[in-house]
Amino acid sequence: MPTIEDVATRAAVSKSTVSRAFSRPDSVRADTRDRVLAVARELGYTPSRAARPLAGRRTGSIGLFVPDIANPFFPPIIKSVQAQARRADLGVFVADSDEHAEDEFAIIRSMAGQVDGLLMASPRMSDKAVRDILGIVPTVLISRDVEGAPAAVLPDDTGLRQAVEHLVALGHERIIYLAGPEDSYSNAARRSALRAAASRLGADLTEMGPFRPAFEAGARAAALVAAQHATAIVAYNDLVALGLMSRLPEFGLTAGKDIAVIGIDDIWLAPMAQPPLTSVRFPGATAGTVAVRLLTDMIEQSGKYSPKRYTVPTELIVRATTRPNPSTRALPVSTAITP
């Protein structure tokens, strides 16, 4: 196994610098820290417990990062992580960046030095930054794909494919996607899945945005949507969809009657909306449970990274915001939706 001496020699620094790069990264110059972490990854070096704040023993806690605790998509993940962690006799520290992607790395890096393991849900940071965190503490990603990084849950494309098939079956040939943040992995994955489904079915997919994943952003999009004379919308998430629906009446439009609206995530607010929102369901609670199980296995193996990557099925939940396009003759839904 590579030692701290090996890393120090290869990186041309002292052993204390290597130790501080892992335990107190803010105290090391950025270029030096990046070089040390890169060498550690190359050699497969994992810092000992002595390099962490509670030398010689575990902290008995794990960290969970989410972009925005107030986003209704994340509480089910947080609750399931806490429940599963309690079963493993672990405490959970939760942090968010309030959707400020530029602050993510500093927040997560600070947390990483104080816990036995780390879960990162939908982080926006670069692949390189994710790998730097991997070099500090056992880490599992949720709803993010980085080569070489363990991923507890990766959503499949089934639900998004069903969404496009559903709209086409209802006679909607022109679909607008209200895109999420440009630096969001989820946005890129959703855009790709929607484009592939639209191309296969001969539908026209137009992208508008980017928009923040917030209710207010969807409300601002309403005027743009109305100007496009669109008949079908797929929003980056349910919050954007609900914000859009709140202002459509100002332009003489009603979701489900004049325009079809589909959200993504199926948060608890979706079935309570008026009209109830059609949405692509992502099982967040399952994500949290699986993530903790994988992370605790890694911790018990002293940080050894597991190649396991789990994918969960997504599905379209049809409610009242999708109806046949009044200007065209819709196909029978059963002829267009695949099982």
C-alpha cells in the first residue's frame, strides 16, 4: 500500500504538507494541494484516520450535501439517509450551498475533513473537484455520474421517454423543454434523454433557458412560453413547472386545457397542485437508503472504493396537466407509450 512518504516524495513536498492537504486543505496553497491530491489518486493513497480531526478513531458521523435543503426534492433523500444512518449508529451532518454552485467545493471540502464518509446529492462542481473530494474521504454520489466515482443511484431514462411518448400520443408535435442550470449534470442528462425520445418519435424539441430550479424561475418563463404558442412543456423540475402554471392564466392559458405541462421529480406538491401536475417520478427515498448502505460498506473497508453503481427506474405519473392537443387529432395513448 502507498504511504504518506510515497506521496510526499512524488509531489516534492513534506509529509506534513500531504497531511494538511487532506485534513486542513484551506491551509495549503491551491496549486500545491491540487498536485498532492493528484499524486494521491495516481498512487491509490488513502489517508489514515490519524490525518483526520479525531486521530486514531472514527468520528461516528457521515456528511450529506444537497444543493438546496428548501427544494422539496431533497427532504425525502435527507430523511431516508438519516433513518438508514441511525440503523448503522451514525450521525448525519447536512449542508447545502443555497444553489450557489461556486460555493460547493469549499463547503464540501470543509465537511469532508470532519466525517467518516460523505454523500453528495446532485453536486454541480466539476468532475475534477469531485475526484479531489474522493481523495479526502470515502464518498458516494447520488444523481451524478463521474467516471471512477461510486454512484449510489443513477436515474434511468424510462420516465422521460414515457413523457415524450405521452405528449406525442396526445397530439403534441412541438415540445418545449424549460432547461435547468447550465452546470447541472441532471439538466444535461434530462436534455439528452428528451432529445433522443423526440428524435425517435419525430417530434420537435425546443429548449428555453437556462432557469434556476425554483418556482420564481418558472413564473418568469410563462411570458416566454406564451409568446411561443407552445402546446406542450416539459420543465426541468416540478418547482419550475408549478411556477409556470401559476402565471399561465395571465396569458389566457390553463395547464391541462390549453397547454400540456409535465414536471420532473414528482415532489409532494405535484398531486396537490390545481390542476394536479403530471410528473416524472424519481424515488428519492430509495436513493438515500441505497447511498448510505454503499457508503457504510466503504467505511468498514477503510475507504476502499467500490465499483458498484446502482440505477433506479423512473416513471411518468399522469395527472390533469396533460390533455390532448385541441388543435390536432390525438392518437390513442396505448399506441404510443411503451411499457
